[in-house]
Amino acid sequence: MKHDDIDPRSCLAEIDEKEKPLCALSDRIWEYAETAFEEFQSAEALAAFLERDGFSVERGAYGIPTAFTGTFGTDGPRIGILGEFDALSGLNQTSGATRKESENPGANGHGCGHNLLGVGSVAAALAVKKYIQSGFPGTVVYYGCPGEEGGSGKAFMARSGAFSNLDCALAWHPSALNMVYQNTSLANFQLQYTFHGVSAHAAGSPEMGRSALDALELMNVGINFLREHMLEKARVHYAITNTGGYSPNVVQNLAKGIYLVRAPKQGQALELSKRVEKIAAGAALMTETTVEHRLLKSCANMISNRVMEQVLYDSMRELGTPKYSPEEYGLARRYADTAPAGADRGYTDAVEERLDPENQKFLLNKKSDPFYDFIVPYEPMHLVCVEAGSTDVGDVSWMCPTVQLYAATWAPGTPGHSWQVVSQGKSSHAHKGMLFAGKALALTAMRLLRDPGLLERAGEEHRLALKGQTYIPIPGEIHPVPLGSVK
């Protein structure tokens, strides 16, 4: 059989044949619900699944215990498929419940759907492997990427050489919508600030004390004034992780906070983080305390690639969206009814603003649907939309041409990082979205392998996009920090 005679869609049957074990694997990772750089069970479950299917697996890849790669093939173009599997702290929720309830309050939960994300990418890798086995030259590499939530695992991996030898990388993310669109994410720097003061009796000898907590509070006041003078898309978030104790009659001699500084480009985020550093120094000066800071992680803005976006969109259109039962539509409606007042039912301004009037009308007519079982039209734009969030997929996009799709796995109006996402994580409609994403990624990869000209054009666009820009890697002395250890 000639290479051109191999029908890429025939290889997608590999996903259908392994639907049950794939869904079971996703549900198991939902149960593990492990946070950044502590995903030992989740990483092992995914790695072992790939290994049993004939992939060459490297555990502890790039010096990170919960990172791994699964490789199949030895020649031809190298295509990477990105998988995530970390959960969020404090979002434990009863599976399938249409109200907020927890069997283990305060425990972790998959509030961003990464149990689906990691397994959907495994499904894609299995189908591409089948294509290569059919006689088409190429190599597929599954990247098990830990710590996306607040850890920038891919940025640490990129610093150690990951992704740079790929011809392209493919990714996806759970959503309320099925779409691929030209967008970029915010770059960020995450830093921990620690103030040191002097303890004293707050009533008997207050003049002897120097409050670290006062300094931290003044830092936040200063940042509030800074917000008026930042770029419109820039953001500064914070979490106070140590207040120095709970005795009000003692002047607190220690206070800690974590600050996440975001901006559309890495250089802008770095500049803004230096302004935050000056505010911290000023707060220490005002309170006669001392302050130290350390970088925890950073991630880059996403570099869009129109060539690959078009191939991915065409693949999604050819597949068509999954079919849902009346029961699934009914359940989605009940989840949608839990959406907070004013929720936009899954539509972001970035999506609506970039569409032409006819497509906007199409979307508006769909807003009352119980589930978004359609594909948002793709329209290449001269100006790339900037999203308010961040992702370490951005760091991958600086290493090689990268594209990401969104697949509907939860009901319209479902807020990200919410109990509703966790609750729907094991549902049949979530499984269908996950498998659809795997097929779309696989079909895209096979088309790229089949037509080297597409990869060449994607590579040229990538080179032009990076011209005049400089990637800022995480410094070598900074190491991944498990979420639970940052206090």
C-alpha cells in the first residue's frame, strides 16, 4: 500500500476501540485530583497506559519527577501532543451533583478539566501511532506536563530542552465551546514576598515592634494605586499565605504573600513585576521592616499560528461534533441553570468581537441552547485577540509552531475553576468532548505528516512571528515548587 492510500480517518477507529479504558483512565485521574508537581499517581497512570500500548516512556523527564514523555516512531516529522493532569486545591465536589456539595470539604478537585485534557491527548497519540504503524513515516511524542495550574511545568520543561526538536505541537483544553481561534494569552511572573519585622507586646510596648503584616498590607495598598497606571490587559493578583500568627496582642514579625503579575507580553510582565518590587521595598521602608522576594515561576504569552489553526479547524469540521442524548441535554440544562447571575454562558468578549456579523448572529441564536453542540466559525484576524488568562502552552509556542483547540465538555455558563467543572468531569458529555478533542488533534497531526508543505509554512510563520522578540526563560536556579509547599 502506498503512503497516499492510507486514510487518516480510518486510524481514528483506534480511539473508538479504546473508548471505555480511556474514559476509565480519565475518571481515575479525576479521583486522584493531585495538585502541581505532586501528580505522582496521575502521571504514572498515564505513562503506564502509553507504555502498555507500545510507546517508549521516559519518566521523570527534564528533571521533574512528575513529567514524562511517551514516544513512538523513529523518523519523519516529529509532532508533539501536550497532556496535563493537575488539579486545583480546595475544589473537591461530589461527582454528578447539580448543587455545590462535597464528600471531602477542602480537598482538591479537577476544576479545570485536566483529567479530561491528559487523556484526550493520549487518545490522539494512540491514533497517530496507528497511522505511523500503517506505514507513514513520522514520530509522535506525548508530553506529560505537570503543574500547569500555578506551576508553569511546560516552562521548566522548555528551559531544559523540551519541545525545541519538534516540527509542531498540538494541544487542547476543556471548555463550553468547540472552537479554534487566533488568540494569545497573558505572560506572567509569580513571586513570593516575605516581610520580616520585630515582635513586641502590642499594648505594653508597641513602640518596640515593627509589623511585617503592616508592611504586607501597605504593599497591597500600593498595588491598588498601581492598577490605574498599568496596561489595560495587565493584571496583578495576590494571596496572603502567612500572616505571622493569630494573636492580635502580638506585633507580627513575619508575613508572606504570593503575587501573580500578568501582561500581554513577557517583557511587559517583567517590567510590571519590577514596579511591584519597588512597591514592596517602599512598604518595608515605611514600616522599618525588611523584605525579600523570590521568583516561583513564569510563563510566556502564546504565539498564534494561522496555518495550523486552519488545519485544526478543518479537521474539527470534517469530524462534526458528538451526538447527545435527551438525558445529556437535560443534565446540561440543569448545570446551566446553576450559572451565576450575569454569566455569559461560555462566550467571551474575545470570541464575539472577532467574528463577522453573520457569525455573531449565528452565535446569538445559539445562546439559549442547553449544550453548545456546534463549532464556532474560525476567522483569521490581522490583530490577534489577547485573552485574560495565562497558560504555559505559551512557552511551547516559542519553541515550535503550536496550536490549541477547545472542546465542549461542560454546560454553557459553567465558570472556570468551579465546582460545576468538577461535578461534570466524569459525565458522559464530558467524555464525548474529550474523545472528540482527541480525534481532532489526531486528524490534524496525520494531515501535517501527510503534507510536509503545511509544516514548512507553519514553520515559516513561526519564524516570522518571533522575529525581533526575545524569550525569557525561567532562570536556572529556580526549581519547580509543589503547590502545597508554598506557605
